Amino acid sequence: MIVCVCHGVPCSKIRLVVREGAETIDAVGAACRAGTDCGSCREMIEEIIEETAPLASRARARQSLRMAG
Ligand code: FES
């Protein structure tokens, strides 16, 4: 599903950049341009960050533990 119509950015792309560390709307915009034009998609981007970022943070924490051990 396209979230940002202005730049044709799908939900899957936004989840990807969030998992890679973009955990604010501005960081998502810098990573894939979503939300950087009319702004009507920014609320949906925020919801995707809220759904995805905690999982991404946990995955990074697990990876750090594995690297430390
Ligand atoms: S729909 Fe995303 S900036 Fe316009």
C-alpha cells in the first residue's frame, strides 16, 4: 500500500527505514522522502513508526547482545 502518494513510498519501504534506525518522521523523510511534500501522510508515518520502532529497537538490542557474547 502506498503511504506517501507525493513520492510513491509504500508502507514496506517506511517499515524498512524504521528498522534501519529512522525512528522519527523527519528521519523517515530524510531516508526515503516520505512526508516531505504535502505532509498529509505524516500521521500515517507516525503510526508506522510506533508499530515498527519498538520491534526494531528490540532486534538491535538482541543483535548487540549476540555481538557482545
Ligand atoms: S502524501 Fe506524503 S508528502 Fe504528500
